[in-house]
Amino acid sequence: IKHAKDWAAVLQDVSTFSNEEVETLQALLLNMGVLPQKLDEATAAALNLASTYDKDLRFAGEKVGESFRGQAGELAKLVPGLEKLDEKALKAGEAVALINEQFGGQATARLTTYNGLLKNFSNNWDDFKKVLGEFVIQGDAGKNVLRIMSLMMKGLTFVVQRLMDKLRRMKQTKVWEAAFAGVARFIELPTRVFLKSVAAIVRALATLGKINARFSVFNRDTLKK
């Protein structure tokens, strides 16, 4: 289970799909009979298939899962050469290998687009908000951390806004597009690192708060005795 979650987190970083979407896909594949040792490859195939044909993950997952049951079905129309695989080859996972061979990298390729970068940022931001929601420290320490994060985000927003204002003043369209793409790539990585770093800090503080709370309860119980 831990490996599957770790793999889902990795795929979120290199695609436009969230780790929750990937985990739902993994559960679907396992329920359809995909063996655990084939899960990583099957998951990647579903992501690449969905990205290639702009389908949702459930559709792609069902088609990949059906191949492990020896059924080519609609997948044969989407993947050239798959119609040549017999039932035994399909059950062995050769359809997945063929998908990744032909469409490998399609899920990652979406991150080269503005919309792809925006979706990836949104996924990381959602993870950050979940961790923040688990932040149990309600005292001054928690408030100070929130103030610092708010200021950091405000500063990042200011920098990005200034950059975009300068880009908008450019009259040459091609230059603007090239500069915009460069800025998007420049912003994406540090922003992702920023969100993950802050999330790790919040998670650590939340854990510390829980430990302190338990320690306080232990001390009270000890004093009562």
C-alpha cells in the first residue's frame, strides 16, 4: 500500500493527475485483477492512454484492466498493433507494454503546456491545503507559521504579477509567447518546491503539537495518581 501511495505521489509530480486520482485508478486496476507486480506499469499505461486521447482516468483504467482479462475490445481501436495480441498475451500484460511503448511520455508531455502546469500546481496546492487542515496547533506557534506562509505567498504573487506586467508590455507576439513559456517553467519548479517544503514544515509542526498534547495528558494523569 505504501509503495502504491508513493508511486501515486511521483506520478502527480510528473503529470497533470492528482495523487487521489491515481490512487483511485490503482484501486480500480487491482479490483479488475491486475497483479500488484504489474500495477505500476498498468497505472502508467492508463495515464498515458488518457493523456493521448484526452479521456478520463476511469475510462483508461477500465480499458487497461480489461486487457488483463484477455479482452482487447475498444482498446484495440486505440492502440495500433494491439489487435494482433492473443488472449494469453493480453493476460500477461503485453497490451500495457505496447501502450507505454507507443504513448509513453504523453502524461508528462502535458506539463509543457500552460494548462498542464496550472493543473499540476493546483494538485500540489490541494495537497498543501489538506496538510494545513490537519495542523492542530492553535496557539501562537501555529498563528506565526500561518502569517509567515501568507507573507511568502503574497511576495510570490507580487513577483509573478510584476513579471506578467512587463511581458504584457511587449509588442512582439512571438517574443511574448516565448518569454511567457520561459517564465512559466521558471516559476513552476520553485513554486512546487515551496509548496512541498511548507507542507512538510506544517506536517512536522502538527506532529509535534500532537506529541505535546499527548505528553500533557500523560503528565496530568501521572499527577492524578
